[in-house]
Amino acid sequence: MSRKRGRTGDEAAEVDFGTNPPMLKSLLVHPLAKGVKIDDANAVVIHKKILDSKPLLQRLYRRWYAGCQDADRSTRHLNAPVLEIGCGAGFLEEYIPGLIKSDVDKHPYCDRVVDAMNLDFPDQSLRAIFMVGVLHHLSEPARFLSEARRCLKPGGRVVMIEPANNLMQKWLCRLLDHYEYLDANDPEWVNRDSGRMSSANLALPWIIFVRDRERLNREFPEFKIKSIRHHTFLYYWATGGMTFRSFLPGFCGPLLDLSEKLADPWMEHLGVLMTIDLEKNGLS
């Protein structure tokens, strides 16, 4: 897929549907998402209202969050705080008590403002870092990895839920055609023109942790990839995310749970998301 840059500033008045017909746009966009500037920090308040109005999306978030609990439980012996970067309108604190919720801009749902690429935490002061859909938005993900390496205690974990790179993801990206793009051929680990949310390369996590794993091991030998788990087949599409209306009613949750279970053997090809679990060893 060719690279597609999103818009920023005043030009990002609405989600960009590219070549999708205006009629389709008006039918699919969630009423609360119309006119939202995606790079505006205030967009998170709208996202919270959208999330609260969508039982299916809440159910999906709960599936994601439940998958983060193992890293929390297995690092409690380290006796240090746990940080969420880019908390947005989410509710991970319901699954990880004592979580420090942070975001790049101040809003009602975060505890503190934190720059992922310049963490204001002392060396070896955290036991785990959680991120949902954040890494691929960072302008320089390698700077975050350096900061995570510095701030985590040995045995600490970084758990990230990020886009996968497969045919299903490419199809979904083309179908929803909005403020992100997918370029799996980018030779660098950067988002050159990224805004707060726009112009993010969905393929960056795959590039870093799959395609360029040898480079990752060379530059960050302190990190061991414990697992990369692919998941979320039809679920995210059905919820409409934070931009679109739900495509299925809330009572379809159990049916979607079943679809995820049945698709599990083929999730590497069907799952549009992957959970990346890193563990810091004792090399530094």
C-alpha cells in the first residue's frame, strides 16, 4: 500500500476518508466524531463519550486489558510503580490497581503528563509499562525503548498492543482509510510527519519487532521478547472504533467472542492487532 499522510492542525477538521464517497462517510462516522480534530488534546473527551456509548467497544477493551494482567502480577515482587503511557479515554486502572495513567497532554482521565520519549522517572524506578495503540504514533520509537530500558527494573516488562501487518490489516486500513497509513517497507524506525494522532505508520511495530528483530537485539540487548500474540479478528471492525458507528449491536458480544476463539489458530494472518510483551534482563 502506498504511503498516505494524514492531515494536522486546522486542516484535520474531520476524519479524512480519502476516496470513500461522501455519502458513505456521512453514514459511517459516529455522530460524536464529526468535526473532531484528531490531533487536538480535547479529542480524548469525545473519545470517552464514544467509548461510554459503545458496549461492544468496552467489551473489546476489557479483553485487551485482561491480557495485560499477567505482566502486572508477575512483576509485583519488584515493588515499584506501574505506568500506562497514552492512556487516552481508557480504563486499564480497573484491571491494574495503582496504575499511573499518563498522556502527552493533560486531560481529565490522566494522572500526569508524560513524554514517552523523555520519561521523567528515575533509573530503575518502574516495574512495568503498558501502552495501547501508542508506539506506532511516536515520532521516534527507539527513543522510547531507550527510556523504557533506563526506567525499568531488571525483570520489568513493557506490554504494547499495536497493529499487526498482514492481509487483514491491509484490507481494514484500506476500507477505513482515515488518518493513519501502512508502509511496511519504510527502512527507518520513525514517523517523520506525525501529529499527536495523525500520520502514524501502522506497520512500525511489525517493522521493529518482527522485520528488524536482529537490529532490535543488537541495539537493545537488555530486552527479551517474551511473546508476540496476534488477536482481534472481526471484533475491532464490528465496534467501529473511536471514529465509526458500531456495525453490530451490543448483544453480539458473545458471538464475537466465539469468532475470536474459532479464529485463534489463524490469528497470525487474521488478527489485526498484536500484543508485544518485552522483559528487561539484568544487563544494565
